[in-house]
Amino acid sequence: MKHQSPKVRNRLAVKLAQYTVLMAFTIGFFLSSLHVLEDYKTQGSRLDQTVIDILDASKPPATRAVHTLDQALAQEVVNGLMQYPFISKVQIRDELGEVLAEQESTLQKTKTQWLTEAISTKYKDYALALRAPGFANLEPGSLQVVVDQDLALQPFFERALTTFVSGVVRNILLAVFLIALFHAFLTKPLALLAKQFAELRLEDSEGKYLEVPEQHKNTELGQLSDVGNEFIHTAQKLLHEKKSNHLALVQSEHLLKQVINQAPQLIVALNSKDQVLFCNQQVAEFYDVSVESLVGVTISDFHSFQDEVERMHVIRRSVEANNAPVDITEFSWSRENGEQLHFSIQASPFEYFSEPATLIVATDITSQKVVQDHISHIANHDNLTGLPNRVLLNDRLSRSILSCERNGVYNALLFIDLDHFKTINDSLGHGIGDLLLKEVAEILIGQVRANDTVARLGGDEFVVLLEFLHDNQERIKADVQIICDKLLEILSQPIDIKQHKLRIGASIGVVIFPIEGKDIDDLMRFADTAMYHAKENGRNGYAFYHRSMSLAVEKQQHMENELHRALEQEEFRIHYQPLVNVTGAIVGFEALIRWQHPEKGLMPPIEFIPSLEISGMIVPVSNWLLAKCSRQIEKWKAEGFWQDGWYTSINISPLQFYQADMVITLQQAIVGGGANLSDICLEITETVAVENIEFAKSRLQKIRKLGITIALDDFGTGYSSLSYLKDLPIDIVKIDRSFIQELGAHNNSRSIVEAVASIAKAYNLVVLAEGIETKEQLEIAHNIGCHVFQGFYIERPQAAEQLQNEYLSKGL
């Protein structure tokens, strides 16, 4: 027996251990690889979804930034996105593909970069088209985000490493355990059993044992005979196996505790009395106690917030009653100091030593909720002012409409547009404009009640939702008038922004709702219509919506459509009115636009210029006028009609004057048409010139440096301050026709013209009298100091060819 024991041990223990360890390593590696691969796919999908959610949340402010070319807003969006550590680069481009804002983090190289590049790419690009509503014909801007997958997937790599390392450790432990097990349960017991058999047979006091012939003692038959006769040794073997099983159970329980203590979740098992059966170390650390002190006590014994305890009771009772798992996506649970954390809960039924119990696994999602709340705030609030944006306003307005309809009461909606914001924004810059908008937001919030809503739609447009909840419309209208008067009074006061005293004023449109059959879009449109009506009535006022306004808006929209067609099909015409000196010699022409309407015939500017101003089409039409006049000058030069020193005078609208690219566009239109810059005289109104005197001086100086003549049109009808004549870089002062036509009467017009002529002479300015209709007016204007004259008495405006032929026929 002693000779055969090593051979038996070698054949069984070693061979079985080899095969078992090999199989364990193979299966473990395969399962770990599947787990890691599935985890990688899941993390990749979550990363994609997270980035998509972030992009969707950033889309509204990014779209506004692209549409308004607001670099500050664009940079704010970029800075917000760069707060996410896994985002390495953010770039916003406008509709022309120009970079509006971008930021890129420094390159970070990790130990797992080689693995990232082996299974994927380090950087992944995401792009989102930014198309503003209502501008589908324009190329969209774009929001591009580059994600560092290596950084973003660090939790995956850490889990993967943990999985493989734990697998290797587990297999090593398994191999050691199996070898020891094979040795303990197979080889050694067989050898010992054989020895015990022999010893027991020798030590048997009764001498009752089986003997075999000498030649069969070392054969399987001899061993089988000995085992068969020694039944007591079988009982001893069973007793030994029982002890071994108990040891394995103890070891398994110890291993389970190690596993749950390594888990990042809070794990606790409760019985039907809400007593803790067991928990992991994370639960103990949460309460800053030991695990042992929690086992056997109820939740209410160590958790102070009874409302949370009761909600946990409800979850446990639901699991017990239905014998089915319960998943809670968000569950608040507080620390002893009152700090409230948020968890996702998975509660499942199980048996603990034949006792029914509930296993609760709580995953901390507090940081995720903070991110989600932040994203939700961004999605529902204006980034600049912090006010509710259109999304949140629509939600509150929708609820307000339903509440009004259900209770038979009324509320009011105010649409507020700042009157001079664009001028300030263009002249002083977007930084000052943004500070002004913030200040206006604070003013509006301070003038309404806490239950009212102040929202910003974008640009200088604000909306106030007033929650009156009263059934008397007349009373509401009176209250709204008080509020509007108060708002207009405050907004018309100077606002101090970085040493600038800014005056803006506002136009307010009001709609009282609900209106039967009208939804949110209708109410917003009605309020907007009323606001434009208030603006048309002189600005810094308010107007209540009524149906006739919609008819006016429809008429305006129809007119705008026709004007677009007129520009595309070149239905506009230019008539030229000569400007002459006292001898009747031509010194230039004023270009006056007309509209050759296909149905209404030739329309004067008074019938369509206001619509051009309101729609903003005055800018492209003015550019067309400049280019057309330049080509006509070039043609007159080629035909020998144009003389040196002549100029063509063209009116510039306020909207065009404050365009950021006005000077460059002006130069390109004139030169591109073939004329010299000195052939053109630009006319600006007195009101435009002094509305923002510093900006006007700067812009006029740039225009004058190009060689373009500057004329101040309609002088005397606006501010009528002669001091402006010395402050502005102008060449010509045009006396308004209303003063010229009253020169023959006994009134103050003559004194005004004489004063202007006197000041103009002191500043070496040319004085032009327009509206000359009689010889007497011409003589008086000349005698009091006017140099150039224009009017029906001299010549009516005519088409270029007709005017040229008439003067050539006179030999002029």
C-alpha cells in the first residue's frame, strides 16, 4: 500500500487538477471577455446618448447664437459644453461656415490609450445642424463636439481591469483550492483509508476482518474486500465529508461578504419586520457606524427621517406582497446631517436561511441628477438673463390658458420690444448690449408679482405673462394699463451701463386671453401684432390687440411679398431731380425711387417705403439703388452727359446706416457699379444723425474719408439744434421743404433758414433749399444764403433717359 499511494496520487490528483484548472481558466476568460465586450458596447451607447442629450440641450442657445451671430452667447455655450471632462473640443460655426466660437482642451494621455486605439478611436466627432426656425432657405450653422473616448470610457477600462484581475485571482484561488481538495478528498483519504483499513483490522479486538490470499493483497480485489468488510470506515468517511461541507459553507459566506463589500452600491437585506439581516460596508460608512451595529435593528432605529423610512416600508411590502422585484428610478435618502442624496433602487425577494427577505440594492445617482437638473435648466431658461425661454413660457402659457378656460377667468400677455436696442448694440457693441438686456430683465422682474412670468424670447424681445385670474375684462384692462404705464416710465429713464447713460424705451403689445379657438401661437402672434402697432404709433407706448390689427398685418405681409417680387423682378424705378445753383446750372441730382406696380401703376415712395422699413427690406433695396445709380453715372459719363463736379444724392435709411458692414457694402456697391466714390452724396436725416451722436460721427467720418459727400436731410424737423452742425462731419445742409414753402408768409420760417444759413457759412457748409415751387421762394432762399436749389419750379423728377434728352435738347 505504501508503494502504490504515490502512484494513485499522481494519476488522479495531478491529472484532474491540470484539466480542471485549464478548463476554469478557459471558461473564466471567455465569460469575462463577453462581460467586458457587453459592458463596452453599453458604455459606448450610453456615451453616445449622453452626448446627444447634451447637444439637444445646447441646441436652442447655439441656434440663437448662430442666427444672431452672437459670439458671446456662442462662447458661453462652448464654455458650458467644455465643463464635461470627456469633451476635448467644441466648435460653433455660423451659416457661412465661419467659426463663431471654439475651445479645445489640452491633450491627455492615459495608460489605456493604446487599448482605446486598438478597439476604437481616441476621438469621436459629433455634429449638430443649427437651423433657425423660419430660415430654412439658409445653410444651417453647426455645433461640433469632439469626445475623448479614452477619458469618457475610463470607468469601463477600470471595470474591465477589475473583471480580468478578479478572474485571474479567482482562477488561481480555484486552482489552489482544487489541488488541495483533490489531495484532501481523493489521494490522501484513499491512502489513509487503506492504512486505516489495515490498522483497524490489526487493532480489531475481536479479530473480525477479512483476509485475502497473499497473492491478492496488492490487487484491486484485496482492496475491495478490505473496504467491503470495514463498514465503520465508511461512516468515518461520511463524517469527514460533513465536516468538509461545513468548512466550504463558511468559506462561501466569507467570500460573499467580500463581494458585497467591494460593490459601490448600498446593499441591505431586510426581513418582514424591517430588521437588517445583513448589509455591506457602504451602508455602514453612510451612517458612520460598524456593520455589526446595524444587523438586527430596524431602519427607523438608525434613520431619522421618518417620511423616507415609510417610503422604504412601502417598497419592501410591495416586494413581499407580489413576490416580484421593484425598480425605483429615483429615491431620496438623507444623511444624518440633512444632506439629501438620490438613489436608484432595485428591491428583490429572496430567502435568507429559509426566512423570506427583501434584498435592496441602492445606486447613488446624485451627480447624474445634478447634471440632468442643470441640462433641464439650460433647456428652459435664457443663458444670458436667466429668464424662462420660449419653451418654458409656452408651457406656463398653455397651463394658464387651460386654467382660464376651466375657471372662466382671464389673464394677460405682454409682448415687449426695446425701441432703440439695435442702435445701441450695433454702435456700442454686443458686450454693452448684453449688459443692457440683463438690466432690463432685472427691471421687468422687479415690476411684476412673484406669480407672474417674465421670459426672454431672444434679441430684445421680452414677454410678461400676467396671472390675474379675474372674470372682468375691463378691470384687467385697467390693471394692465397701470402696469404698462409703470414699465414704460421706468424703461424710458436713463440706464447706466459702464459709464454710458442709455435711453431705450419700449413698445408693448397686450392681448387678454383666453380667446375662443386660439392657441399659444395665435396669442403670441396677436401680442406681437399689437406691439408693432404700438411701435408704428410713435414707439414708447402700448396697444391692446383687436382684430383689425391682424387685418393690417395681413395687408403688411401681402405688401412685403409684393416688395420681394418687385426687387427680384426689378420693378423699382429711379427718377432723378436736378439740383441747381442760382444761375440754373446743374450741380447734381437727387435719386428718388418709384415702384412700377404691374396693377397699380407708378407708385410714389410714400406708399411703400414704410413697408420696406418695417420689413427690413429697405437695406437690400437701398443697396440696389446705390448700384443702379452708380451704373447710371457710368453710362452718363460714357455718353458725355455727366460733367466734372456733379454728384448724385441718395437717401440712406436708419436701418441701413446702423448695419455693421454698411461702409464696406456702400463702397462695393458704388465701385462695383462703375462710379467714383466722389460721384455720390449720401443723405441722412437729422434724427438718425443725433440719435447716437458719437456713433454717427465715427461712421460719417469713415464715409467721408472715402471721398463721399455727406448731406444732412430734412434739417429743422427733428432736434433742430444748430450745435449739431459743428459736431457732425457733413458737407451739405438741406432745409426741409416745410420751411421753404413758408418763406413768403409772415412767420418764423425765414428766421430759421437765415440762422441755418449763417451757421452753415461759418462752418463752410453748403445750404440746399428743397421744395422750391415758385420764383419768389427761389429769390428769397438765395437772398438769405442758400446755395443750391431743388423743387418743381426748377424741374420735376424724371427717368434718366427723359431727363438727359430734355437737357440735351435745351443745349445744356
